[in-house]
Amino acid sequence: MVYEAIIYEKKQQSSWIYLNRPEEMNSLSKKMTMEILLALEEIERDDDIRVVILSGKGKAFCAGADLKELLRDLNKDPDGEKGILDYAEELFRKLNYLSKPLIVALNGVTLAGGLELAMTADIVVASEKAKIGDGHANFGVLPGGGGAVRLHKEIGINRAKYLLFTGDMFPAKEWKDYGFVHEVVPAEELNETAQKIADKVAAKSPLVLREMKRLVRDSADQKLDTSLRQELLSLKNHTHSYDFSEGLSAFSEKRTPEFKGY
């Protein structure tokens, strides 16, 4: 597959997806969203890939949807082909239910839909140069990828409402204080930091990672008793796997486990 709006790279057991429209602040176009979806399909099929890293090229991670393209879509026949919002909806759904751990490395401006992309991550690392905000209100646009309904779960309802209503942006270090960003590093260390985390995660059992991710996601809207029952059931099922036996054998034999993912 030849990509134009993104750069796709595979590094050992991880894959990098770079948003690559730097002259448009990596705003999400229909072409870009389609290419990300194709890359994610390729990743899900590849058992050798255990971790995904999403970042951007240039001064921005992502400044949200391409508003010029959105405006053109509004002037089209409503019964015509799918527009940018349709593809964006599909993209966010795919990222939210991605079976493999997702690391987002914020290299620069992260605004509106860019923040919503970051909220699909399991781990967020950021450059010291990154500035992050919602910004939808600045353009008279409503969020559509989780900004209004998800941000408050990440950083608290009062702080989220302030950011949503004002459209203000703040440095990544403040978002680390909010608990949203895991680590803030110098710009030149961002990729190395993200890769180190990816390598550490990729060494774990793919079965465990996938099931942990599902349990965390599902428990967000469940009663504690239900979540605890599901977690115990998952553990009982997992005891029949190769990775479970390998992990315990490696512990007993004082060696590094070699997980296979089954």
C-alpha cells in the first residue's frame, strides 16, 4: 500500500503512523482518515505488530478536521458519497476499539479533533513544544469525536468545561499535571521515548494486553461487581493459554518469558 497523507513504518514489533500534512497542520482530510483506516486494518491483521504509535510530522500533531473540506462537504448533495465526518466517525470507532495498545506521541499543536485522537490512546507522551486544547468553540463547531462527552472523564468536569467553553490551549506539562499526558520530554527525545515505551509493552503477552485493554474499556460503564466477575472469568479462561504457562514457567526458571500470543 502506498500512502500519501500519512507515513507508515514498521519497527520490529511496533508500527508508526505519522500524520503527514504538515502544511495543513495535519488536519484530518477524507484522504488522511481513509489511509489511517487502511493502515489500522493492516496492523490488526499482522500478528507481529504488538503496539501502535501515532504521531505527526511538522509543527502539529493534528489541528482537527480540515474545515475547508468540511465546508465543501456541506455544499454537496446530502445523499451523495460519504464525507469527512462519516470517515472520521469510522476512524474514531476503529481507534476506540483497536485491539492493540496505542501510544500517541504529541509532537506539536494538538487541537479539537487532534485532542479527540489523543483521547483514543492508551498512553500519551508529548514534546515540550506541544500545546493542547479543544478549540471547537473558536470556530462555531461542536465536537464529534468525544470532546464534549469524554474529556471530562479524562481531566475532570470543571476543567473540561473551561477548556471546551474558552477554546484555550495549554502546554503539555499542564496536561501532565491533569493526568492526561504520561510524560513530557524535549522534542528531540519524543520518538525515542515513545519507542522505548512501545518496546517495553511489546515484550508482554499480546493476549494479556488485548484482554486488559478490553476489560478497562468495558468497566468504564459497568457496575463494579459486573466488572470484577468479568475480570475473574477472563483470568480463568486465560489459564488455558500458552502465554499463561510460559509466564509462570519463566518465573519459576528465572528467565525472560517468550510470549507467542496464544
